[in-house]
Amino acid sequence: MTGLVVAAIVVVIIASALGTVQIVRGPDDASRAVVGDLLFFCATAVFVLVGVLSSTAVLYDVVLLATVSGILATAALARMLTRGDR
């Protein structure tokens, strides 16, 4: 089980590294915003995986709050990029 969690952490870190490269190369603000969300949720995934390794329940509450705030930030950023158009 521990080996699988460590492998998952490595995959998430690789996704974060590729996302960082895409932010530098991103053609417009919308693609950078999507990659920013990817990086946020990669960090959240690392927190979950570390919580699985350490068996702490408090970390799950923190991850749930971070996920809700990340979703709200994504909606707000989408609204700003479209300048309020629906």
C-alpha cells in the first residue's frame, strides 16, 4: 500500500512539473488559468496522499475546505476572464 501511495505522489509531482512548463509556454490567460487549477488540485492530491500515509483525519478536513475554495476561485477566475459575459 505504501508503495502505491508513493508512486501516486510521484505521478502527481510529474503532472505538477509539466503544468509548470505549460504555464511558461501558455498561449493565453485562459490556458494559464486552467493549468493553475491543475497545480492547485495537484497540491491538494499530495495532501490527501500524505494523509493516507500518516493516517490523520484532520488533513481530510483541510483538503475538503481547500477543494471548495479552489472551485470557487475557478468560477471567479472564469468570470473575470470572460468579463462577466455568460
